[in-house]
Amino acid sequence: MSRLAWLRLPWLFNHRVGVALLWTLLVVAAAVAVNITGIHLVGGVEGWQHWLQAHAGQFFVWRLCLYGATAYGWWWMRRRLLRREPSREARQRLLRTEIAAVIAVAALEASQLLRHG
């Protein structure tokens, strides 16, 4: 492989990567649109922040539902992967990933708890 081969970035023009990038862009655009609409509906940034704090409990339940759906998807993917790759190394990689995911979610939720009390 030549030194300039990495500049061609063939993976960037892969169909799957393109679709993933498009979905990411759509989700970010939807989040921006919701925030801008919310700011205009409640009359300003301060009103929007107050509304978000007043509904923090509902957002917590929403996040729990997302975590549950993600955990179910992970469990489904994990079974498929272990059937295809039953090696000890695969199990160790999955375990490290699971521990990292749990730590990340716990850190995110702890930061929310510390911020809002």
C-alpha cells in the first residue's frame, strides 16, 4: 500500500457509509429544527430552558425507553455475533464494549443528575 493510498478514502464512497452519514445528518437536522421551533414557540431561549427543565422527568423516561431499545438490539446482535464467532476473543471484545457502554450511559445520566439536582 502506498503512502498516498489513504488519501483516496474508498470507504467514504461505500454505499453503507453514505447511508449512515445521511441518516446522521437527518437526525441532527431534525434535532436542530425541534430546538429552533421550541425556542420560537415559548418566546425565547430562557423560556425554552425553563420548559426543558419542567419536563425533565418525561425526558428521563424517554431516555430509559431508548436505553431499553438499545439494550434489546445489542442483545439480539450479541447472540448473532456469538453464533457466528464463538471464540473467547469475541466474548472478551463484547464484554469490554458492554462495560464501556454502561460506564458511558452512567456518566451521562450522572452529569444530568448533577446539573439538575
